[in-house]
Amino acid sequence: MSRIRLITTGGTIASSRKAGSDRVVANISGAELKARLHDPLDGIEIEIDDFSSVGSFAFDLPLAFSLARHINSVLAKEDCDGVVVTHGTDTMEESCYMADLIVNSDKPVVFTGAQRHAGDADTDGPRNIAEAMRVAAAPQARGIGAVIVFEQDIHAARDVTKAHTSRVDTFRSNSYGKLGEVDGENVFIYRRPTGRFHADVTRIVPEVELMKLAMGSSPAFLDFAVGQGARAIVIEAFGRGNAPNGFAEAIAPIVAKGIPVIVASRCQEGRTRPIYGGGSGGKDLADAGVIFSGDLSGLKARILAAVLLGKNAGMDAFRRDFEKVTCTPTS
Ligand code: ASP
């Protein structure tokens, strides 16, 4: 018998239309989610753990961090073999990556959710929970880090992203593909993630902003973010990591103040690499002191920055850790 903890946080999977209103809200408990499963899940004992009841668009980094720490304490118990976390899809990839960095157990950590709410006759929630349970109970899913299980697919926290606003197969792992899949009662793992990183921190620094660049964007937002107390800024720059005119000049004094500026790419796939000069090409941004995020997306780079800042170890150590996690040489 496998003993799996079902940690609920809200999201569409635990939502339905509020009586007398036009809103879908998180209002369904873990016990109800369990009662609505169609699959008897023989051999799996489910323990309910209602953690929060919010749409994931209302999550913030402190809540995601406390969820990750909660998962850690649950997995430390001998009578728990793994966890399934039900979560809204909007920011699931961020909570999942936070858990991937913070959880220090090899036991499976499986996030899932739904695109069609629990009051919808065609809801995808029960089957996703059942498949997530099978992964959480599977010995071969140990040691692969936090994952998202959705529409039979198993995705690594670092790679996965929500790709479609409404389709039930919304999650994709763009560059590298999924880790495996669930087929009926069977769980198949086709590849295991390499280079995972565990951060032993007791706090995070949530004041990390993310800015997506567009042709001719103004760097004014950088100073605005610093003025608002940002402790690090991630920019989703063009292609290999290039920015519009003015960014290199705006970034240099920010980095000089000890505020890391991280350059991710707004492309879905591939790595950043400083190549170009002229204005704020990647080489100019490197001269200004940025840290490149390699193949880590802007969303995930922001989570990593908040976690590494929690070490409070200074800019050099931050840069070293960041470049180690993302395997990113600066030149
Ligand atoms: N659409 C979202 C969901 O799938 C809402 C949320 O993220 O909570 O759950």
C-alpha cells in the first residue's frame, strides 16, 4: 500500500460556479475532490491536507515558498510515500519549480490541476488527480524532482510551461520534451532530469521583478522597479539576450548598487549567449554586469533569484550559484 498526501491549494480543479453569481471560485475541499474520483486507485491510500483555497493567480512567492516547505515537512514523515499537490494552472509551473529547488526528499512531488472546473460535466480534474496519484506512488518516479502531471504527460519543473489558455493538454516542455507518461495504471519515465539544484534556505527574497522586452521598450521600468524596492530584476530580452538601446547604460548603475540584473530570452527555446555589440547587444549587457540565464525561462529565473537571494551571500556568490544552476558561462 502506498500512502500519498493530497495537498490542496485551490485552482480550477477545486472551483465551481458560485451560487447566484457569474464567477467561478475555489470552493471545493480535498475530501470532496477525493470523493469525486472515478478511479478506485487500488493500492493507494490518500490522506487529505487542505493547505489553501485560492486561484493560483492569487499566489505570491511567500505562499509558494511556504507550500514548498510544507511539502518538505510532509515528506519527512516515514508514513508518507509521496505528495500530490492540486493547484491552479496559471502559476503552477512557478510553484512547482519553487518546490523543485526547496524540497530535499527523493519522494515524488506531483503537481496537477484542471482546465475545466469541478462543476463542469466534462471536468478533467478527477482523471488528472488519479494519474498524479499513480505517479506519486511509482517507485520509478523517485528522484526526478517536482513534476507536473497533466493529460497523461509527466513534465519536469524546470522545463514545463503553460502553453494554451484553455486546452486540457496545456502543459509543454518545449526544448527537451516531457519526462514520461501515464498509460492506464502504468507509469513510464523516459528520461530523468540532470543538473537539478537543491537550495538549503530558510527564507526567500520575493522582491524580484520580471520585465518582458519589446521592440523599442524603454528602460525606465528598471529604475521604477529599483525605486519600488526590487532586490533583483529579470528581463526577458530578445533572442540570445539582446535589448533595445539604453538598457546597458541603465543596467550598469543598478548592478553597481548590488542589485542583480538577469537576462533571460523571450524565445521559447534555446540558450542566451552574449554575442552582439552595438547599443545593448548581449556583449554590452555583459559589460554592464548582467547575469545570463541560459535556457532557464524568465519565470523560472525569477524564482531561482528569489531563492538564491535568501542565502544573503552577496553578489559574487549569487552570480556563481546562478551560473552553476543554469550552466551559463558569461562569455
Ligand atoms: N485557470 C486557472 C486554473 O487552471 C485558475 C488558477 O490558476 O487558479 O486553475
